[in-house]
Amino acid sequence: MKKLSKLEVLGLFNNEIFNEKKAIEVVEGLKNLKELSIDGNPVSANVKFKYEIILRAKKLEILDDDAV
């Protein structure tokens, strides 16, 4: 994923993502990410996880179809 430095939109919904730390690490590495869909994963049930994503993804504008 680190090679996808220009990626702006990423859909990861319903993929059984459990590891919050790794998911945040990956998203943080995507410096141009503007839109992320991660709903339907076990990690997305945790509100703190979503706040952490918002804090780390500096250019994020949309998270799970909601404006940031």
C-alpha cells in the first residue's frame, strides 16, 4: 500500500479488518487519501478508531459517506 502514494479514494468496506493499529498505520501512509469507506469491518464499530483515522489522515474529507 505504501507505493500507492497518490491514492485519493479507498473502499475497504466489509473486509473483516480487525487490527486497528495496522489499519491506522496503512491509512496514515496514504498521504493524499481524501475518501475512505471502512464500514462493515470489526474495527469500524469502535468510535475511537474512526476519530484516530480522522486525526491521522490529514487530507481526509469523507469517512464512510460522511463529511469529516
